[in-house]
Amino acid sequence: MERKKIFLGEEEIPRQWYNILADIKMNPPLGPDGKPVSPEMLAPVFPMNLIEQEVSSQRWIDIPEEVLRIYRIWRPSPLVRAFALEKALDTPAHIYFKYEGTSPPGSHKPNTAVPQAYYNKVFGIKRLVTETGAGQWGSALAFACAQFGLECKVYMVRVSFDQKPYRKVMMQTWGANCVPSPSTETKAGRDILAEHPDSPGSLGIAISEAVEAAVSDGSGRTRYSLGSVLNHVMLHQTVIGLEAKKQMEIAGEYPDVVIGCAGGGSNFAGLAFPFVYDKIHGRQVAIHPVEPTACPTLTKAPYVYDHGDTAGYTPLLPMHSLGHTFMPPPVHAGGLRYHGMAPTVSQLVVEGLLEPRSYGQMATFEAGMLIARAEGIIPAPETNHAIACVVDEARRAKEEGKAKVILFNWSGHGLIDLGSYEKYLSGSLRDFDYPAREIEEAGKILAKYPKPQILKSR
Ligand SMILES: *Cc1c(COP(=O)(O)O)cnc(C)c1O
């Protein structure tokens, strides 16, 4: 009988992360003076050991023993063959997913929360401040901080704070303090509230609040932590794809198509970058980051320099961006409501190594219902974007009569997101119109920044 799940032993957790900066050229982040940011300029925000990782171009970076010890709580994660979905779609495709929902917070996010808490602890930091969209990142960092005895403060996007109260309870259970953003605690939050008292918040605003709160804490023992976008976050997530490669080898297959949903790009990168490495070295594989049509960063936005946050506190990052003042419609996939994209993922799109896709909210929930009924697991609304693309690819394989191998990242379960399923089931969920006017308006801000070079690594 063909195997349903492929497990690795604990001793087979990869010992090193894969750093894609060894294999691609990148535009540097720029400071307020328009010059490349120096590591020292980031020192009030991040500990120096993480800054060193952020700029490292060493291909393989050792995973510390202490991090491996905590990874063992849920890693290696299973690789699962979606036989029942294949049957439901009557497709000759072989569909595999890497299941990241087995972590304590229920998503891929602790893969980086744990090393980030570890490196901060080693550097002598006592307290981390962060933001969260749907609450997945906040709960992952709260979990990681509890493991290392760090204090944790989380600014949570208002619309999710109201829609998903149980994420807040998870954070509190792990000892973190969670407040809705925009808040009155920071200048960034107060400025937004003065103009928009009913602001639903956005990741961009919450990042501004968290950065401001971290940097203005006078103790010198507080730093900021980000759950996606940055190079070191993509690095930590590659543990997903490195495990998946070993597991696909055991299954005796290699993917024709690799798929992940993309908000800031980290779970996608985690699965995809080890396969991008193969692609750079001549292997044929189609790789799709998938995003909401309501927040179409890779499929519609230009490759530019822009801030990572709404107030403009962060350096200018070279990335696809809708403009840092863009307020995405309140889609239920809160983790995908971000105006920008990881610079590494953006660079790979520029180089033509990735082919981004987008789906409307209804299509993603239809795909989520289909897989929940076939495979049993209820996906996070973010993951449903990847699944919508998988379903399309499997149907295409059927039309073409090809036994394609499809691999996707099941970034998290949806058990804390049942409110959105309730809306879908009661018929009150809807698609948002493509926010053309808002995107045009927000994009205007980009004209004043320098333009990144179009770099080709090969
Ligand atoms: C946060 C989150 C995402 C989106 O973030 P990325 O950095 O793009 O991975 C996707 N899926 C789940 C389950 C999440 O929690």
C-alpha cells in the first residue's frame, strides 16, 4: 500500500537552515538618507546576532541545539499524500502537503519565533514587542517567549482582535500582553486614530506601533520582532522545505509544482526556497506564491522601494508593494493582508523564478471546504489560497492527462478561524471588489522613493 504520511525521526530534523542570499543578488535596504542601511542602524530594533543573520550570505547556517530541542516539540512535521482530495477531484495528479498545523500555536510561525526568542535571549534581551494580524504570529511569539522566559507584548490588528478573540486568549495563556492596534499607547497609533477613529487597523500600522514601542523603551533590554518579510525569517522557515525534500525522496517523487500562500512570504519561502535552489541549478519545477485578489502584492504591484510599515519607521525595502498606506479590505485571511512582500521573494519574481497567482475570497473558501471534507483537516483561511491553486493545478493535470506531482504548504489549521467558516456556511461571506482606486491612491506615495535596480543573478 502507498503511504499516506511520511514521518522523519527527531534526529532527522535538519541541522542547518538554507540561506538563499548565497544564491541571488539583492538590492540593499536604504536608510532615510537614501544610502544602504548599516547593521549599526538596526541595533536599537534587533539584537546584533539576528542582524548578522539578516545580512549573511553564508549558504548554510547552523541551527542552535537549544532551538532544535524546542523544534522537537512538533518537528519534524508530517508530509501527507492527499489521496482523498485526488479522488474527489478525479485527478491523475499526486498531491502532497507539508502539514505545519501540528505546532502548539497551529501554524508554521514558531519555526522562526523560537530562534528569534533564542537569539534575543542569548543577546541579553528581556522583552520582545511585536505586531500580529490574524493572531498567528502573536501567539507563536508568545509561545516562544514562554519557552525562554522572555516578556512579550503584542499589538494586534483591530479587525482580527474583534473577529478572533481566542488568539488573544492563547497569547495570554502563554503569558503575553495583547492590545488592539491602532492603540493610544504610541504616537503612530494616536495619529491614525485622530484621522480614522474607527480604523480597522492593518499590519502596517501595527508594525509601526510595535517598532515605536520597542525602540522608545529606555531599558535597552527590549527589542522588536517580525514574523515575516525579513531575510532571517525566510531563513528560519527553510526547515520546512528541507524536511519536505527528504520526505519526497522517501516517497520516491519530486514535485513538478510547488505552492504556498503568501502574505509576507515566509511560509511560502520556507517550503519553496530549497526547491528554488534546485531550479537555479537546472531542475524543472513550477513555483507559485498565492495571494488574495483583494491584496494583490505580487500579481499587481510594482517592484519598488517602500517602507515595511505605515508610519515609515522601517528602512526602505526593495519589494513588490501596494504602498505603505494601502489598507487592504478586511478579508478573513488576516495573515495575507500586507501591503508589501519579502524582498527575497520579490527578487525571485523579478528574476522569473516564481509565477505568482491570486484568488478571490469565495474561491479560497470553496477549496477549503472541499479539502476539509476530503482530508478532514480544516485549513486556516490563509492556507485556503494555496489550496485554491492546488485544485486548479490538479484539474489542469486531469485535462492534460498528466500524473503531475503537486506539493503545497499547509501553513496552519483553521480551528481558531471558525468564525470565517461560519460566515461562509451561512452565506454571508463575499468577495471584495479589486480595490483599484485605493491601490492607485496608495501607489502615488512610491514616486518619491529611489527605484531598485533590476538585478539578474545569472
Ligand atoms: C501568518 C500566516 C500566513 C501568512 O504569512 P507568510 O509570512 O506569508 O507565511 C499564512 N498562513 C498562516 C496559517 C499564517 O498564520
